[in-house]
Amino acid sequence: MKVVIAPDSFKESLTAKQVCDAVQAGLSRVWKEAEFVSVPVADGGEGTVQSLVDATGGRIVDVSVKGPLFKYVEGSMAFWEITTLR
């Protein structure tokens, strides 16, 4: 049996990847012979950047940036390598 696990994040508690891992851990206790495919997803809101980073092996870097009032605030940027499919 193949089981596809494709959750969104749990707001302010778990990333989509962490939800995938937790669901797989629980289901594998019951379905020991199953093949699991994890696909962390996001709907464009909170958790979207983290899902992209998890899916691509990217990374998030914390930076100090100027906000709309020109005061420095803490922010973050995501980096990942995009390869061309052939």
C-alpha cells in the first residue's frame, strides 16, 4: 500500500514537514509494510516559504532590514538553488 501524506502546516506549532514526519511515524506503527510519500504543502500563507525551503533543500537566513518607517527590523530571506529539468 502507498500512502501520500500532504498536509499544510499547523499554525504556530508545526511546519508542514514536521506534520508529515509525525503522521508517518504514527501510521507506520499500524501499517508496517506501507510505502509513505511525504509532500509538505502550503496555501500561500504562513508556512509557504518554509515548505519551499524544505522541498528544495534551501535555507532561511535571518537579516536586519529597514521597515516601512525606515527603522531596522529583523527579517528573513530564503535561498534555494533552482535547477532546470531536462
